[in-house]
Amino acid sequence: MDFSSNASYPRGMRDNNPLNVATVPGMWNGETSVDTNPQREAIFSDMTYGIRAATILLYNYYII
């Protein structure tokens, strides 16, 4: 489902980044650009990549 064309959805959904994962240069697969807001969230080409990044981030927080 494409959320990017509808401004009524939250920014994370429009950017295919439901947990608003911050960008790390070269870190995330599927990252197409960076949001221009001060938090610098990653923008992904597909929701699958955003969920993947969130899963990796949460897993790393868990094991540390």
C-alpha cells in the first residue's frame, strides 16, 4: 500500500519508516533519501525495508 501520496497519514508511514528510524549513512537497505526535519529519519523505498530497519534496531537494543 502506498501511503506517500496522502498527507493525512503520519510522516513515518509516508516515508515507509513506521518507527521513524534515524538515518545512518550506508547502514539501511532500501534507504532512498533522508527526511529534512531535524531528527533526520530515513526514507525507504518500500515499507518492508522500514520494518526491517526497525527490527534490526530493536534487536540490537535488546542484546546490548
